[in-house]
Amino acid sequence: NTGAARYLPGEHTLPELRRAAAGCRGCGLYRDATQTVFGEGPPDARFLFVGEQPGDKEDLEGAPFVGPAGRILDRALKEAGIDRGTVYVTNAVKHFKFTSKGRRRIHGRPSTAEIDACLPWLTAEMEILRPAVTVVLGATAARALLGPSFRVTRHRGEPLPHGDTIMVATIHPSAVLRAPNRDAAYDGFLADIKVAARAGT
Ligand code: URA
Ligand code: SF4
């Protein structure tokens, strides 16, 4: 397991990348997960949303953000006036990491090594998409895209020009669900998504 680079296809299109990623063994996470969950959305998307890794539901369905975190994200997109047809969603890590507790599968945080191993997929997606705005959802995506010293809590909701995209970091939608005051956490999340919406128009 020396990273995803050796699994990249010769031709970089989203369908070719998706097909190749299905067979990735660039780190150990492919072993216990059901399938690779690749990004989804149109190749001309103005907005790229990058999460952490697929959750339980995403692992079973093979699509990103189709579980509880996805419902929070969908609601914020709608309330910020971002059209779903302009959005591509993906994750920093493409396989579900978990520990089993009886029948339940408990989400595990991807390690730095796993984030690094999986980065070639995200980089390839970004090179094809060239999104106007890249929304960085939570610490794992921030580590992948903005480096280990970036602090989401300090710089969330700031438009950060990066090459030809504008990055906007915010908390992960799952953090909204876990927050002691969910409404306040959601309002903060929505405010950051609105910054992204403005940056893309
Ligand atoms: N959380 C993520 O980071 N990504 C998903 O696809 C689902 C939940
Ligand atoms: Fe490959 Fe990423 Fe899955 Fe690891 S998590 S096996 S690098 S696709």
C-alpha cells in the first residue's frame, strides 16, 4: 500500500477515474469497506464540496453524502441558493473507515497516512473540475487541501484564493449533528456556505 498514484488511469476523465478508483488498494481501507465511494456531480460544476470520507450509508450505497450529513448539506445548499446542478461532492478519503461494535459500524478518523494515500484521486478530480469555489468541509478535508497547520475554527468562512479556485473552509456537516446547540451550529455552517455561494457568483 503505497498510495493511490499507481492506480490512476492513463486518461483522466471523471468516468475513467471512477472506474480506476473502484480497484484502488493504495491504503488498507479498501479491505473492510464495501466499495470505493467516488465523487459525484457534473464535470463543469462551479462548486466543489470536499468531505472527510464516506459514512455507513455512503459505503453501502456507493454515493457521497446520502446519509444524515448529506441531509444537512442539502438543506444548506438550498438555503444558500446554490443549485445542485452546479455542485460536485466528493471526499478526501474514498473508503469508509470504521470499527465494528456488534452490528454497528462506528466511524473512525482517517490517519494522515490514509489522507495522503488517497490524495491523488482528489487532486485528479480537481484538475478536471477546475471549480470556481472549493468548499472544505471539516478538518480532514482541510488537512488534505490546506495542510496540517490550517485551523478550520480560526479561518472558517474566509474566502481563500488558491491557484484558480477560491477555497472556503467550514465545519463538517456531521459536526452540526453532534453539536450541543444544533441550531446555532447549523446557522454558523449556513453562514459559511453563503460566503461560498457569493464567491461563486
Ligand atoms: N461524511 C462525509 O464526510 N462524507 C460523506 O460522503 C458522508 C458523510
Ligand atoms: Fe485507495 Fe483511497 Fe481507498 Fe485507500 S482510501 S484504498 S487510497 S481509494
